[in-house]
Amino acid sequence: MNRQLYANFERCIHCHGCEVACQREHAGLSFIKVVLIEDRFAVPLVCRHCHPAPCAMACPAQALTSSGEGLMLDPAKCTGCTLCLFACPFGAMEFNTESKVAAHCDLCARRQAESRDPACILTCPSSALHCGDYASYTSQARQRISSELLRAQPLKRGEV
């Protein structure tokens, strides 16, 4: 299944903790950006690991491959042309100016090999971030909304 990072926008407090954790994990590069919209809504933006991925389709060197496991980058094949940066509909691709290759969120592959969650999830103080597949995330969201609806006070007859 395709694992992705999901964000509960209602919980994000715009603290940038996820960005700092990502920078620490990836030697100064942060692959998550928290954008404040209309000074009210904090929206964490990150690679969606699309399948099929527009960035992978735009890569002439075929350094990016999209599969059921997510989007993978082979830095040895990357020519640094930056076409993937322009093709990404989420603006989630980065360019590493030191190594001269493209880069993106790999869901902290090193940490996942050790069966640990991505650093951004562990650092988020409001638990706004979640990593998993789409079906799992939407199922949890439906359960959360259902429980909120059940807690709501029913209207009594004649009340508005």
C-alpha cells in the first residue's frame, strides 16, 4: 500500500516543529512546509507520493519511480535538471544545492527501516500528522467524526 503523510488541519498549530524535525533528520533540508492561509489556517504541505506521479513522468533520466510503495528517487540517476520540481502539483520537490540532485520526503526511510515513525510525526505537539495508507486514514477520520456527532446534544422537540 502507498503510505503518505496526512494532516488534520484543525489540529495544526503552526509551530513549525515538523519542519525543524525534518531538517534535523535530513541534514538541513526540510521536506515539509507549514503554510498559514489567511492568517487563520495552518496547512502542512508535503510530498503526496502520487501514483502515477507527475514528477516521475517529467523526469527524463527516470530517476524518480512511482510504485505501490510510494515515490522513490535514485540520486545516482538524477541529472539535476529540476523538471520534477516544476511538474509536482504540490510544490513538494526540493533541490539539494550541495549534491545538485532533486530531493523529496521519503517518509524518513531510515527510521521506517527501524520500524519507527517519521520524525515530523513524533515531534508534532498537537498530533496533527499521521502516516499511513489512505483507507486507514479515512477510516480513522470517519470514526472521529462519528464519535463527535454522537456526543452532540440532540435537539428537543420545539427547540431550534
